[in-house]
Amino acid sequence: MNREKRHILYGLNERDHSLKGLWLLALLYFGSLLAATLLSLAAWQITHYLDPEATGYLANKPYPRFFDRSRWFCVLLLLPYLFWQCRIASFRAIGFAKPILSTIGPWFAYGIGMIVIIYGGSYALGAIQLRPDASLSNALGNIDNAILAGIAIGLLEEIVFRGLVFRMFYTAIAPISAIIASSAFFAILHFRASPTELGTIAPSEVGFNEGFSIAWETIASLVTQFDFTYLTAIFLVGILLHQTFLLKGNLWACASLHAGWVFTIKLVSSSFQTSELANEFTGTTRVADGYWVIIVLLVFIGLFAMRLASHGTPQPNPLTES
């Protein structure tokens, strides 16, 4: 697979490589953990000071959840600095290109279709079943939340992971290695410290030691919270999205595919429940916890790989088109 200049950062050409992005990622990862330790402790103490009886929504959340939200908040704050360092100064430079509507429609439909196949297989195998109170009106009543979740998660994750992180790896190493390494990074970031990591410790006793402990547990969560099927499924999702970006050269395709997945899961999952026939092969309503979803993803990855292999005609550079 040949490197394409449109995906390479810092104005480098196809023959040049730079590890700058990987150093920036290390700064982002460890810097956000350190900052989250301070921010989450402050948020935790303020929350429990204002609600000492823990009667509200936030006060009932475990401290590791405060830490995880604070970590991602710190990542969002640092993103403008990373985009500036990578010379990404416009929406187009991130990877969003024309055509827009004719890209969004089909790829959103592809995302819906993939989840329908996954749920359909699980349903046919008896692993999931309709809830007793499931109805079309209930499902449609959740459609606004499903749309908002699809748009928010699809856009945000694709801007960060395909528009920035993947291109950091792509600039540093060979394309196939970049797909594998960035997909692994994408999967690892989905692991976090367990909500029960601190046990029954009183809110007033949570301090810097506990904060640094959760930071370490977040780093070690790939081992302590290891789940082979979940890790593999998220890794393959990363590969499929990277393939989409390389194939189309348009982040609208990735965001729409991702949004289609999230939209369908949010819309349909509320109508289904896991049955007693669920197992390691079928998975459950969580979607990414069975070998069936891995098989489906591998089939699509194989199809996309064949399209990429025949994708020999040079494509116009959407980042430089007028």
C-alpha cells in the first residue's frame, strides 16, 4: 500500500517520516492522566461538599467515573494545541471534503446495515429477544437521542482518531503498520479503571493517593480489565474505519459509518434484551462482546481490503482542492 500525501502531516511528502505525532500522543495520554487527577479530585470534593448526603445524580457516581470524564475533558482541552502542532487549521484540513450529502447517505446506511446484520444474527441464534414492553412507538420515541448520540460520537471520535491520531501514525510509519498500531491504540483507550476500584472508601477519604491510584489503574486497565472479544472487536472497528478513510479520503464517510452504528445500537438496543441462550459466540445486546460480531467485522474488513488493493488510481487531494 503506497502512502498518500493528503494523509501526511506537517507538509511532508510521501518519502518522509516523522515521529513528532507519536511524541505528542504520549504527551496527550500521560498529560491528560495527570491533569485528570487534579481536576477530578476538585470536582469530587466540590460535588460532595454541595451534596453531603449524596442524594443527587453526580454525588452517586463513583470516583473512577469522575476521573474518566475529567480525563476526556482534558483531552478535549488539549486538542486545539495538537491540531496547531500538526498544522491542521481548517475543517477541510482535518479530512472533511466534498461531496458531502452523497457521502453521508450511503455510509450512514452501511453503518445501519452492519448493525442490523449483527443484531439479526444474534436474534436468529436466540441470544437476544424482544422486551415484553417493546413497541414501535417506544423505539421511535428514542429516535432523537439516537440521532444526537450518532452525530456527536461519530463526528467527535472520527475527528480525533481518524483526522488526527491515525494520521500521526501514518506520518511516522508505513500505512499497514499505521492501521494496525493506531487501531490498537484506539482499542486500548476504550479500557478504563473499574467503577468499583476504590471499594467502599468514604468520599471524604478520597485524596491524591486515590487519584494517582486510579491514574495507574487506567494505564493498567488493558491487563486488569482484559476482555479478548471486546478488545478484538474494537480493534477491528478501528481497522475498518481506517480503511474507510484511506478508501474514500473523506472523513464524512468515516463519521457517517460510525454514526450509523451508534444510531442503530441506541435505537434498537432499548427494544431487546439478552436471553439465557447468549454465549461467547453470539454475544449480547452490548454488541461488541461475542465472536459473531468479530466474524462480521472480519468479512467487511476483507471486502474493504480488496477494494483498497484495487484502488490504484490516484485520487484528488481534498485538502488542497479549491
